[in-house]
Amino acid sequence: MSGQPRPPAAGTAYTTAGDAAVVMKLRYKVLGVIGVLVAAGAITFGQFLSHSLPCGPASALPAGSPAMKAVVQRCYGSPDVLRFEDVPKPVPAADEVLVKVHAASVNPLDWHYLQGTPYLVRMSRGFGKPEDPRLGVDFAGTIEAVGRDVRRLKVGDEVFGGKLGAFSEYLTVREARAVTAKPRNVSFEQAAAVPIAAVTALQALRDKGKIRAGEKVLINGASGGVGTYAVQLAKAFGAEVTGVCSTKNLELVRSLGADHVIDYTHEDVTRGTEHYDLIVDTVSTHSPPDYRRVMAPKGIYVMVGSTEPGNWFGFLGKPIEGVLLGLFVGQQFDMLLAELNPRDLATLADLMRSGKLTSVIDRRYPLSDTAEALRYLEKGHARGKVVLTLDSGE
Ligand SMILES: NC(=O)c1ccc[n+]([C@@H]2O[C@H](COP(=O)([O-])OP(=O)(O)OC[C@H]3O[C@@H](n4cnc5c(N)ncnc54)[C@H](OP(=O)(O)O)[C@@H]3O)[C@@H](O)[C@H]2O)c1
């Protein structure tokens, strides 16, 4: 016998302070080991997630299959990694339509897909390199073929929508997904500019912002892709709209219907005397407590985008701060993750048809210059939308 106290039998209470101390030490050791394992796992996963493989070669075209031109990325990186290649022309499945693309538009989302950042994007896009090398989402074009189960759309229909692979001469999209008829009185370029940016503006105002006629609405970043649609849509909902932009865009934002404009290069909107019922923020240049100063007692703030998204979780900093602040104050802070759907595209098509919504097109690039278009967008000062043109289709 060593003289050490024997551990109590299972189910027996510890009797001495010495026993309890031994158990506590053991617990700390176990927790320590778990902590080290979790940290090591997180670091390893982080390294794995952020690791970029070199660009792979183009795949050989299957013999005899029709080809088309498309913008592809065979690795993550800057626009320099983009290639304008011949790839197989897609064939529609039973529930899909084949669209001949006449115009596409670029969005910050394309930039995120291209770079694979924030790194969480790679969990769906592919680890190390993109699983699907195609790029682009927003498109407008003409239906060239339909699958045997397609009912709503037909060959010859002019459509617009969103589907990965829009920077191509052709794409296939399921009829039930984000594709809808383009109004005849709207050009392919105008329609191609709409999907991501305008659906985002609509969902920010209507779904997250619960916008109502007569409300005071502030759009921060009013001159960009999302902002130019948000100003028009907020007016269409009957709101009193204030747009924040730089000096060169004041006239543009006024022309879109804004009742008031604020030049962010001269004035800090969060130091003003106005109180807004709803703030839709595409740039997140201020903190939630700063915005709160200019929000109505029951005001809603919707974060859409940020000028500094970062590669990891930085983009979540302000939304988390906002949600925590919202627990203690009357105002509500929310973040939007827009979702493309045919219902909202149809709503936007109606607004375009009636002239209540128009696309501000800043620049046009041929599809083969997609890299240049993305470089321009990345500077963060586009005036409305940047569009890629293919065969005009008119
Ligand atoms: N949450 C979602 O589901 C979702 C969907 C779509 C987009 N987004 C995000 O929303 C953001 C905007 O997208 P976008 O397509 O509108 O981008 P964009 O077209 O590149 O917008 C750039 C605009 O931001 C303005 N801007 C830059 N700095 C500003 C500042 N300090 N104050 C006010 N305005 C400023 C620029 O105006 P000036 O030239 O006058 O500076 C420019 O017009 C991006 O971060 C994007 O990733 C999120």
C-alpha cells in the first residue's frame, strides 16, 4: 500500500478537499488537451482553406462536340488568371433551357468567386481551386433550346436571370430557378445589369427593411450597382429617399429620384440631424453605434456590403456588433444575404416594363475583356453597373 487515498467508488461522493482538487486538475488537463486539439484543428483547416493551387491546364474538348467561348478560371487569383477559352457548349437537361447570352454584368460576387475570398466561399466553390471553372452570374439572352419537361419558357423567348457561368456564349439554367422573361421594351444590356444588384436592393428594402410609404430611407453607397437600384425602388415604394455618394455622383443620384443627397467627401451622415426609419448600407463605412445616432427610435439598419470585407471573418464584425447593440436598444440591426429567385426577377421586370426601374450603365466591355471589367469594378467606384457585351441579339 502506498498510503495514497483510494479514489471513491463510482457513484460515491468525494469526501476530502484533496480528492476534489485532484479531479479539478484532471478536468483542467482534459480541457487543455481539447483546447490544443481544437486550436490545432482550426489552424490546419484555416491553412487548408486558404491554400491556393496553381492554375491547371485547359481541358481538351471532347471530339465532335460543339464548342463555345467562355471566361474561365482554373485557379484562384486576380483577373490575370482568367482565360477566354473554347469549352464544350452545354446541352439542356429535361428541366433546363439553353440560353444564348447577349449580355452579362459583373458584380463584387464575381470578384469573390475569382479570388476565393472570403475563404469560406471555397467551401462551396472548391478547396485549392474552383471545382467549376466558369465565372459570372448575371445574364440576359434568348432561349435557343428547351428540355422536354420545360413548360413556362419556350424557344425564342428573351430572358434574363442569374446562373453561374454567365460569362459565356451559352448557359443552361433550370426553368424553375432564377430566370424570367425580359420585357420587350428593355435592352439585353439593361436587363443583364439587374439580377444580383436589383434583387439585393429589393430584398434589403422590402424583406429586411419592411419599407413603407412615407418613411425616411437612407441609402449609403447610392451610386453603385446596388445603390442605384435601391434609390429607385425606395422611391417606387413611396419613401422619402436620401442618397449618400461622392461629389461626382450627386446629380446622378438625384436624377434617380433621391429627394436629398449627401456628399460623403464633405459631410458625415452619422453627424446629421435627420433620423431615418430605414438605412440600407452597401458600404458600411460607419459603426452600428454611429448609425444609431441618426436612426428613428424603431429604425431598421440593413447591412448589404462593406468596403473592407477581408479574407476571413472580418465582414461579420459590424453585423455582430449591430445584433448585440440591437439587444439593448429599440433599433434593429440586420444583415442581408440576397437570394436570386424568379418571383423577384419578375417583380423587377414589371418595374422595368413600366419605366419605374432603369439600369445605370457605367461601362461596357466585350466578353473577351472580362478581366478589365473586373479590375475596374474592384476599384470600388463604379457608377451603376458594368456590363459585358456579346452578340447584341437585337
Ligand atoms: N449581401 C448581399 O447579398 C449582397 C449582394 C450584392 C452585393 N453585395 C455587396 O454590396 C456591396 C455593393 O455592391 P455593388 O454592386 O453596389 O458595388 P459597386 O457597384 O462596386 O459599388 C461601388 C459604389 O460604392 C460607392 N462608395 C465607395 N465608397 C463609398 C463611401 N465611403 N460612401 C458612400 N459610397 C461609397 C462608390 O461611389 P463613389 O464612386 O461615389 O465613391 C460606388 O458607386 C459590395 O460589397 C457587394 O459585395 C452584397
